[in-house]
Amino acid sequence: MPGVYARGSRWVAIYVEDGRQRRCSAATFRAARELKVRADADEAARRAGPTLHSYALEWVDNYAGRGAHDVINDRTRREYRRLLITYALQYFPADERLGDLDGQRLRGFVDWLCRQHGRDGHRLRDRSVHNALLPLRACLRHAHDAGLAVDDVGDAIVLPRRRQGRAHEFDERRFLTRQQLARLLAEIPERWRTLFELLASTGLRISEAIGLRVMDAGLDSDAPCVHVRRAIVNGQLTAPKSRHGRRAIPINPDLVARLRTLKTGRAETALLFRGAHGAVLRPGNLRYRVLIPAAHRAGVPWARFHTLRHTCAAMLIDAGASPLRLQRWMGHHSAAFTLDTYGHLLGDDLGPDLELGESRCGFTADAQRSRTTNRCCVGG
């Protein structure tokens, strides 16, 4: 057998480990041959790289985001782990190597995702497929940067666009008109009306609203506002959804008066909105016991907590808020995401035509030459 030879009364096996040639002796030829076969197999496995399963689970436990200014929190990490285990690690076999993944294998995974069914019995929507692919893409990009993958196969993942013959349209978010919002708030019991007015006027996520403390309501300043610094998700205290979620949102005088009554006699660290005996509010209980019955009575049975957030965005756009102000108000990570979410609410009128003549531009050729000369003099 090549690499196995006799030396005196013993047998020597030659193999490669970590790129260096090594020798090991054994008493018999069979033992030396077994040593070489095992060593060659281990070296081949090392060169092939780790399996997708082992690398992905280790990656998600230590992943901290793409940089110092984009750090994910524990809630996002738990969701990434759930998505990986539910979809990617279910589709790819346990012995699938990172180095063996290519565009064809990933396209097969996307096709498999499009045939899966959600909890409602329907096939996964494009948004759900996109969310299922997020952690896998980030994992493969990290493996490529670490030199464990030859190609950046994450770019080979093509998201589905299943229009089923329909024309292209925005994924519109439903929102309440001012009349519908007034009817809904009128049906909310008095005990919870302040909370729902806050949700509608600030666009806070329900997790951010139930995490507000007395100290987070800045009511005595010249510009009253609520400071969003944390959230409560599934009963666990966590940071906002992203670093952009930390923000201060102005509130109107009527809401200031309502919140001031809630702060009376409370400790600064106490929750602003709380359940029985000071317990943390559960959004599920509020949804089924308060919001849904009130929405049915108001004639808007489809309204939910996020509907109030979309309603706030719609009213801001109607008031002329710029996309950048809207992004900061809603706590989105980018203005592009805000436009993708609420772009259908912006007017599609492009305004009057653009006239390039001197009279419409507001200055003449002589004036332009004068400005150019002045700039040259200042620079010189």
C-alpha cells in the first residue's frame, strides 16, 4: 500500500496533517494501514471544510451583526436559529459540506421553500420565503469571508416573485381613516384608551409601548415626547428591534394630560402601562379581550395593533412628512425600507414639467458668468 512500509520489525505509515507530512509506526501492517486510512480521511474532511449543520449552529450562536453599528440582539438571534432549524437544516442533509454548496443546490432549496405550507395551511408567501432565507444568506456570506466557501453562493439565491399573472403593485398596508380611528377609539374601554391613543399617535410597536417606564415619558419639557429605549417581547425585556428603534417621539397636549395622570404616585422605574397587580401586559390578551371586540363594534374587524402603526404613518404622510422624518419616527433601519413599506401612500403626481430655459431657472447667462468669476476670485 503506498505510504506504508516496513522498517525493521515495525511498520510505518506516512500521511499529511494540516499540510505537513507526518509519520507514525505500528506493530503490524494492518494497524499501520488503518492509521493511514483514518488520517487521510480526517485530512480530506478538514480540506472539505465543516458541514453546513455544524457551521450554521455555531455561527448563529456567535453572530453579532455586520459591524459595530449594526449589532443584532438576542431576540433576532433566537429567530435566526429557529428559521435555520425549521427550514435550511431540515432541507440540507447533516453531512452536507459548505464547500459542496452551489447555486443549483440553493435554487433547489428556494423551490422547496415555495412548496412548504405555513400554520394556516397555505403555501409560504414570498415574504415568509424571504425571511427563511435571511439567516442562511448571512451564514454563507460569513463562511465566504472566512475562506470556507470558494464562491459567494449567497448571491446565487434568487427570491421568488410569484405574481400569478397579476399586474405589479405595492404590498399595501391597511390603515384606518380618521373617521374609522375615531370610532375605534370610542369603542376602547376607558381603562385602555390612553394606550391605544398612544399607539395611534406615535406609531409605536406594541412591544415598545408596553415596555415604556414612567421615566420614559418626558412630559415636563418644552417639547413633550416619549423616549423609546426598550421593548418587551414574549414577556422578556429586550432592546428595540434595531439601533434605529431608539428614538424620541413627540406627543400632543391631550395625550400629555392623560399620561400625567398615569404617572402620579408611580416610581420612575415602574411600567407606564401595566396589567393587574402591576404585571407586564400581554399583547395577546389585549388583542383578544380589548382590540378585536372594539374593532368589530367599530366596523373595522380587520384592525390590529400594527394597523394603528400604519395609520400613524399614513397621517404623517398626509401631513407632508418627508421620507427621512418618517423613517426616524417609525424607527426603521433605512429610508428605503420606509418607502418600500409606505410608498403606495405617496402621491404619484410628478408635478409640472421642468423648463431648462434661463427665465425658468431664475438666472441669466451673464449672472451665471458673474457667479463663476466670483467663485474663482474667492478660491484664488
